[in-house]
Amino acid sequence: MGTRPHRVPARPEPIDRAPGPAPLQAGPAAAPGPGHRTTDPPLRARRPGDLVHVDIKKLGNIPDGGGHKVHGRTIGTRNSSAHRDPSRPRTISNRANLGYSYLHNAVDDHSRLAYTEILADETKETAAAFWQRAQTFFHTNAITVARVLTDNGSCYRSRLWRDTLTAAGITHKRTRPRRPQTNGKVERFNRTLLDEWAYARPYRTETERREALPRWLHLYNHHRGHTALAGQPPASRVPNVSGQYS
């Protein structure tokens, strides 16, 4: 039986193609697209005053007689309904309106030395006045503030806040939107403040809780050990600590 010879396919003719785009040349890096995520370089402080973190924590007021943490839901709700802020009408169903406290906090990045005031609101005027008192506190403790880091709250975006810092020769830095971890040191202070003061024991009135704050702040600045400070209190990093409340 014969065999057919193997046929070698003809080599295809080359196809003429239109010249393509020239190869990309190295050049300046293009700006990241809208979906590109970037990270902020960490702000570091080499000495007290290089950077102070500022923030506001909103806190519900305690009704006279104590709230549910003292008495449980039934009696606590009754106390809340009986003791409400008359200047704030009930706007949601029959819910009592006790009003809020606003904790304005300033924490030095290097030493963790903290200054706090309980104020009535978070307006630009209140925030600017708070900072002036906070700066005096740091100055009294031989700390010259160079930079202040805040979030993007409206009071911190105001011209009044900008002008207040500019007049003092302080550079204002803001965190990226929706990135509170950038201001992490004051956020951690806020949690400590709530755990060890605001909710540490069952206060029977808002006045009682507020009266406990000065003692706690003194303990925090002068005696409470801090992990990041090798177990030492903030006062150990500040040569002339007088205390917020002496």
C-alpha cells in the first residue's frame, strides 16, 4: 500500500501592519486616578510641642438621680424624663432631651500631656477660645506648640480657627476625610477618658461626674503610666509640669 507524501504547508506571507504607537518613554509620574488610595506620611514629634492633637467628644448628660447605669432602664428612663434641658424641646416622640456636653481635648504627641474642658457646644467661637486656654496651659508647662492636628469638623475649617492659630505662629494640619486614625493619639485619649472617668462608676448627677474630672486629669498627667512611655506618666517627658488643676 502506497503512502502519500507529507506536504509541508507554505509559509504565510508577511502581513503589512500599520505602525503602532511609539513605545512609552520614561517621564514624570502620572497623577493617581480617582480610585487610587494613598496613605498619609505619619506626623512625628521629636519633642513636646512639635505636634498637638485636638478633638471634640460629644457626651450625653446624666439626669438627676442617675440614669440606667445606676438604676436600670425603668427608673433611669423615669429620671431622664423628669430632668431634661428646658431649652431643648423634645423633637423625637416622647424621648427626653437632656442635652449634651462637649469635651474639648488637646493632647501633646510627644509627651501625651493632656488638657480638657467640658463646654456647651462645638462652635468655632468655643473651639477657638478653648485653644487659646489650651495653649496657655502648654506654655505654662514650658511647651511651645508648633503644629496642631485636627479632623475636618466645621469649627476647624473656619476662618476664626485658622486666624487664631496663625496669630500664634502655629501650623494647622488636618486629617484626611474619614480617616480618624490619623489623629489616633487623641482618639485613644478619648477612649481612656470615657472608660476611666465618664463611665468609670455610676454617677448620680451630671454635676457629680464633672466634679470628678479634675482629679482624673491630674492622675492621668502625673501618675498614670503609659505603655508608649515605658510605663511612665506624661509628666515624665515634660520638665515643668504644673498640672491643669493644682
